Amino acid sequence: MTDDEPRDYDRVYERDLPGPLRERICRDTDSGDVTRFVVQLEYFHDGEWQTVVRYDHDPESDFGHDVAEEGLHIDIYRDGEKFRSEFVTPPLPPAVALDHAEDHLAKNLQRFTERFEQWHGISNR
């Protein structure tokens, strides 16, 4: 994980994906409403899980964003650091943004993985 590791969450789900990949979804709710979340693609490389991309909603954090005001974005990581951010949608309610983040990751999984492998000199996995 990176220095801007999110605080503890009420629910954390990890799902193994093909090869050295996993998806991590963390969320908090209050009375059924999503109050903050992280959807993250991770790649096991050099003996540790490294962040490939991250979507987040955490209005209370110095590192988080408010999807209801700013829209959903994706942070792209390279060499263990945030390389850049890209906006994905206009402002959305947090629960809708969480669903959209999961869908966006699933649709772009191959592209994100190939870019990470190219940047890190990984071939023939």
C-alpha cells in the first residue's frame, strides 16, 4: 500500500483476480448510506501488493475526495506513487459512485494491468 493508506473501514472485501491481481473494496455505511469507500486494483510484484489504480470517496480525509461534489475520479499509480488522476464521472451519490467504480474497473482491467506491467518491465506472466 501507499503512504496515503486509508483508515480502517467497516467492511473490507478482497477478491482474487487472474494472475497476480486482486481487487480490494473498502466501505463504511451509516444507516445504510455509503459514507466513504475505496475500490483498488492491486498487483503482486516484487514480493508485495502494489496499487495499480484507486477510486475513493472520503470527504473527511486529507487524501480523499467527495464524489457528491467533485465527481468520481481514478488515481493511477506508477512506481508506488500516485502518477496522475483522471475524472470518470460528474458528481454522483456515494453509493452510485461505488457501483460505477467497480464497473469502470471491470471494464478497464486489462488496460490498467497492461500499462502497469509495461511501466514496471513485467513480461511473460
